[in-house]
Amino acid sequence: MSNLFYQGRGRKPVLDQARGVYMWDTDGKRYLDGSSGAMVCNIGHSNPSVLAAMQRQMEKSTFGYRLHFETEASEALAGRVAGLMPPHLTRVFFVSGGSEAVESGMKMARQYALATGQGSRWKVISRQPSYHGCTLGALAVTGYASLSDPFAPMMRPMPKVPAPRAYLDGLDPEDEATGLHYADMLEAQIRAEGPETVLAFLLEPVGGASTGALVPPAGYMRRIREICDQYGVLLIMDEVMTGAGRTGRFLGCEHWDTRPDIVVMSKGLGAGYMPLGAMIADERLVEPVLDAGGFAHGFTYAGNPLACAAGLAVVEEIEAQGLCANAAEMGEKLIARLHGLMQKYEIIGDVRGKGLLTAFEFMSDRNSKAPLPREIGAYQRFVDIAYERGLIVYSRRTHDGYSGDHILVCPPLIVTEAHLDEIIDGLDRSLEQFTQEIAPVLKA
Ligand code: PMP
């Protein structure tokens, strides 16, 4: 028996080594990391430049508490990150993960409101479904009932508006009217809550684990910004999964030229080399908070030099290797090839994504958009079949009364066409096995 426990009793193979897009267990079995861990390892595993930068930093210092020392690594990374943001987002606050980044963004917004005489604003509107983290604050804005319900009495419930899942509602995602239809729901919610109580709107520009690479319909991103401006509501962009090049631009929201007030990032910034995240804010928000006595928030490990040195080397690799452009190019090819699988397998009801944040969704009937029967546990079964074949893909249970099972295919941004061939071949064989397995259940 192991002393470790994560979600259940199941045990996984033991990881031995990882290089580029491949990983090996201690039995020597090779896996293609088709989900970059949990959309983390954007530049692939064991990148020599990052390892060398970490080694250099380790020989100097591994920790300096941020209230005792500035460090060259954190200063340099802050400058580099700010340089990659829209021009008004100049102020960077480091953390060690996505939930911490989301908490920091919400608390920054609240302290700005307090510092500027808007203390009545505290509600953070988010979307249903969505995922913003597992700490109680981030969970309160997460639209994912099975994760949040058990803790409901311990949290302050926050308002949710529907995520713009045009494909399920039978609306044309290319039609601006579709985007306005969903954005109107945000405006209605702000009005129903009382605009003077609403602090911020929080969203993932391209949906992640909860919606499976949901791309916003035309007009949506522009209109939500207008609505936020109209009601004095801050726009917080959760780029934890989409940031650091995943969607083919450094930030996901760049695809729509959206101007967030606060951006939160994590996964691809540390890229699996070190736990790292960042909250980047408009200086118009930060200055009043500093004038009012400072930002009352922070985590012990935040901004440590080793994580920042790793993050700096990761960002340099993204730029040096042109990984945003590669993600855009390979993403288009991957989506086209997933469409090919959709033609072959009836049970794939939708294919979507941006850059290398891509997904397909299982449906038992494409017309009615009915999900596969829940008892199949398709999300887990399909992931297990692919894993057996040495292909790692990602899924979460998303039934929750909102949709069915989707599978995220999100390889590291360094993938080549040869890797895509391997991914598609692995998916094809896994789909063949899966459709055979579930045929009796579907017929019944
Ligand atoms: N926001 C988004 C969009 C995420 O995808 C995640 C993680 N899946 C988080 C926040 C939380 O990040 P972490 O697990 O690092 O706390």
C-alpha cells in the first residue's frame, strides 16, 4: 500500500523519464503526452535550456522571501511577462498555481473597489460551466456542480451566466447575433444583481476542462467588454490554461483584441518545470491599492527565484522556437484531422478549439445533441483505452446536467506533423475499440 492518495484508490504506472512530447514509465512503456499533462507542459519535457537556467539559478539561490529581497529572476520575468501583455497591463504579482492566481485576481479587484470608494461591489460573475480552481474562493466562481456542491455551505455563492455553447443550442457561432445573445445574459445578470454590487466578470477566453475548448461565438468578446465598461465591472481573464501560447497567441484573449483589466496565468508559464503563476493587472487598479496601504495578499512561495528563473527560460523558449505560431499552425491541422475522425465515427458530435487547445465531444445523436448514456462513463473509459495504447488525452466528467463527455487533445506546442500522425492514429484505434465496446449499450 502506498501512503499517497489523490482522488481514488486506483494506482498509475510510475513515471521514469520524459523528453519532448514523450514520457516513459518504469516498465519502459512509452506514452505520447497528448494533453501536456493537464495542459501544462507547453514546451515539452526536459527542455535543455530551461534545465540549464534552473541549474544556474540553483547554484546561486533557491529561495529568497519576497518581503526580504528582490531577485533578479523575478524582476526579469515580471518585465518579460509585462512585455507580452496588452500595453496597459504592466503590474505583475507572482503566485505558484492557477487557483492562487484566480484568488489573487479576485482580491485585487476587491481591493481596488475598496480603495476607490466602491465598497458595495463584491460579486464576481462567472459562467456555467467553467473551471477556475479548487480553493474555496476559486470554487465559488467555478461552474461545476459536482466539484462545488459538497462545499456549498462553506462558500459565498457567486452568480453565474451560461457559457456561450452555441453548438448545443443550435446557434451559428459565426453569426454576431449569437455572441450578442449570450452577452445579453451577462447584462441581464448584472442588472438583476444590482450593478453597484457587481465587482467583476471572470471568464476563460477559450474554455478549458469544463467546456472542452469552447470557442466564443462572433461578437461575444467585444460585447462583454462593452457591458463591463457600461456598468463599471472589471473584466478578469482566466488565462491559466490558455496563456503562454496554448491557443496560438501568447494570450487567448488576443484573438479578439479584448482588453482585460486583470489577467491570471499559470500552467504554461512554469510549463511543468516549477509551480508558477501570475496575476497581471492594469496599473490604474494597482496604484490606488498601493496608495491605500498595499495589496493585503500573498503566498509564501510566491516569486521565488527558482520558479521565476524556470519561467523566464520557458518564455524565452516560447519566443525563440516560435511556439505560438507553431501552435496556431499545428492546431489548424489537428482540428482538420479531428474533423476527419468525426466523419468516420458517428459518436463524435462536435470538434472545436483554438490553436492546440482542441477537443471533441461524444454524442449518441448528432441531431438532438444527446450525450452518450452516463453509465458508459465515456470520458474515463476513452481516456483509459487511449492510455493503454500509449496516448495520453484529457477529460473530466462534465455531465452535471449541462453536457456530455468531451476529450481534450492538447499536445505540447513543439509538436510536428509526425507527432500529429501518431496522435490521430492512436485516437483512431482507440475510437474503433471504444465504439465496438459501447455498441451493445447503444443498441439496448
Ligand atoms: N483556471 C483554469 C482555467 C484552469 O484550467 C485551472 C486548472 N485546470 C485553474 C484555474 C486552477 O489551476 P490549478 O490547478 O493550478 O490551481
